[in-house]
Amino acid sequence: DGGITQSPKYLFRKEGQNVTLSCEQNLNHDAMYWYRQDPGQGLRLIYYSQIVNDFQKGDIAEGYSVSREKKESFPLTVTSAQKNPTAFYLCASSKDRGDYGYTFGSGTRLTVV
Amino acid sequence: AQSVTQLDSQVPVFEEAPVELRCNYSSSVSVYLFWYVQYPNQGLQLLLKYLSGSTLVKGINGFEAEFNKSQTSFHLRKPSVHISDTAEYFCAVSKTSYDKVIFGPGTSLSVIP
């Protein structure tokens, strides 16, 4: 079955370290998105990509970086510049037309220790 | 700029009782509207969407929503809830099929046995 796979499900990071969250989809979707979810704050857009080798900053891009070298993959790196990285991270994808809605992965919970 | 308001952050309801989760949006143009559900520690799943046409939209798991343009609302309803409906519910809006989706802050539905 087609879907989005996020790995790992749980991730622990020491302060000052960079860490990369994986997101892979086999839905043949053109657009991919990264969201951060904190309790009581809903979803906040970090980065999105509508086509391979192109991506745009969302509302809270500072301290994060992404790449889109393949249509299927959209990894997110949380850098040491992100001051409060502990959160639940969700990856999503959609066809080029957003009216089909988004398909979400099951998320990665990142904890800084 | 678009925004989505979900007035109720938490809604407790007894099993088999009806429920309505409220959603209002602000936009001066036509919009696409969505409801998503999130179970604990999982990603979001699309419940239903309104693109055009009939203002009453039926979704999965017995949920339905009604689009009201004059009141800029898209409330979610279910005539009889089950324990398994306990989850977080997000209303979302986009201006066009190519526009980013804006999510509301979410409503936590708790079904009481």
C-alpha cells in the first residue's frame, strides 16, 4: 500500500548536535511538507517543496534545513541553531493540486536530552 | 491572510451522544475546507473535505460537516459518538488548490463511557 514513512519514531538528541529526520513517500506525490506540532499550538509549517530540487521556507524555518534530491524523499535536519527542538514532527505530501488533501506520516518525536 | 479558529479546545461528550466541533475561517475569497483527525502519537488522517457543490459533506467514520459561506463556518458533526472517536480534530483551509493549507489549533474530543 502507498503511504508516507517517517523514521525513526522516537529520536533523542544531545544539545549542540544536528539530527536528520527521514520522510519517504511512494504515492508519486509532487509536493511534500514538514510540520512541527507542540501541545496546544496546532501544526506549524517548517518547509515545503512542490518539485524536486526546489523548496521554500514555511513559518518557522529558522534552525532547520531540508533537501529534495528525489521525488520520494524529503529529509529534515534539525540543526544546533534550533533553540527548542523538542517536539513532534510530521511529514506530509500531496498531489500537485492541494484540493486532494494531504497524506501524513506517523510522525517522529524528537527529544533533546 | 487566512486564519482558522476552533473555538473549543476541549470537548467532552458521553458515548452515543451527538457532537459538534466548531470551525470558523477568515478569507475574502473562495476556499477549500478540510477536517483531519489525529489519534495519539500518530499522524493526521483526512476525514472529509469541501471543494465546491453541496454544502453538506459526508466523510469517514460517520462524520459530516456543513459549509456555511455567510457565517464562514465549517462545523463537524456526528450523531452518535463512540469511544474510538476520542482524538484531536483539526480544521484546515486553503485559498486555492495550489495554496498551502492553514491548520486550526485543534479540538480535543474526549468520549466518556
